[in-house]
Amino acid sequence: MKILIYDCHKSRVQESEKIKKALLRGHPDLEIDIAEVRKFQFPDTENYDAFIVSGADGHSEKHAWPRLIKEQIAKIIGIGKPVLGVCFGSQILAELYGFEIITLKKPEIGWVQVKLTDLGKEDQLFKELPTSLPIYQYHIRAVKGGGKVLAESRNCIQAVKYSDTIYGIQFHAEESPESGKEYLKTDRKCENYEEASTLAPEEYIEWKIYRNFIDIITKTVK
């Protein structure tokens, strides 16, 4: 199976490299490419079986790339190929399905407790995961509603299912306790490192969400 990750960051692809690493942990036979959206890299979608859209470190509607990636994902949905949106990518999916994006009163930065809904407890995306677990966050905008809500934190919706092969996750399941803490120590937006890292788990199990996504879509990819 061949996967394309759309990286939406300004000048770094670390997040997408972490997503790639998490994917390969569960499925080492995957072929994975990374396309830098802000450099207007949009490979032919016919060459890929599924797509992942990363988070983004800020954007303006004045820029062309948010509109272009949204148009690209709309086309992919239209041809029936699987998509997983992460953070900003999740918000793109929500907008394409006609749902609102809100700005939180306070950003979620660091590990936040995420609880599965009844639908989430039954969904294969969270197979072999507890019904409540801390997952790394880095966002101030979030999905207000839409689709089948699979998980929530105290402040916002955390996971949504739009179809059998289209999911959005607000959290960053690619961040391990080690990598997340390392990032927060040097991040200017993290005002309280101790608070942000209090819930950091000892064991990294969130990578299974990426594995489960591939397991789900494997049945649909010819």
C-alpha cells in the first residue's frame, strides 16, 4: 500500500516524519511519501492508495495553499479514497463536510485526557486502546460538530468519523512522551512546561491509532 502525507508546515516536516514512523511501526511494508503543501507539491493522486493531512503551524486565508489543499482533499474524497486528517487536517475535513471550526478560549498544549464516546468504544480506530487516555495536543482551533464523534476532551471534539475510510483526529498520536516533551521544552507557546507534561504517559501506545487506520482501509484498497 502506498500512502501520501500532505505536510502543511512552514519549513519543517518533523511532524510528518513522526507520522511516517508511527505508520511504519504498525505496518513496516508501507510505502510512504511526504509532499510539502506550502511548496505546492501535489503529486498525482492516482499513484496513492490513501492520504494523511498533517497539522499546520499557523496560516492565513490570504495564502493560496490552504485553499489548494482543501480542493485537493475534496477531489480525493470525491473519488472515494481514504483520508486521515490530523489537527489542521481534521479541521479541513470538517469544513469540507459543512461543519464549523471554533477558536478555544485557551489552547490545548501538551497531554490532555481524551475520552472515547460510545461510538468510539466500538470503532476499530481505537482498537486495543483504553476508553480514556492522555494524548498530545497542540491547537487552539477545533471542530465544533460533524460526523460521528468518536472522542472528546473537556474542551473540544477530538476524533470524528465521516465515512468508513475518512477520519479526523484533533490530537497528535504520532508524538511519543519523549518527542513531545523535547518539543515543549523549547516551544515559546508553552507557558507552563510542568502543567503541559503532567499527564504524559510512561508508555507510548497512541501509535496504534495509525496502525488501526491502515487496518481499516486495507479492506477497501484493491
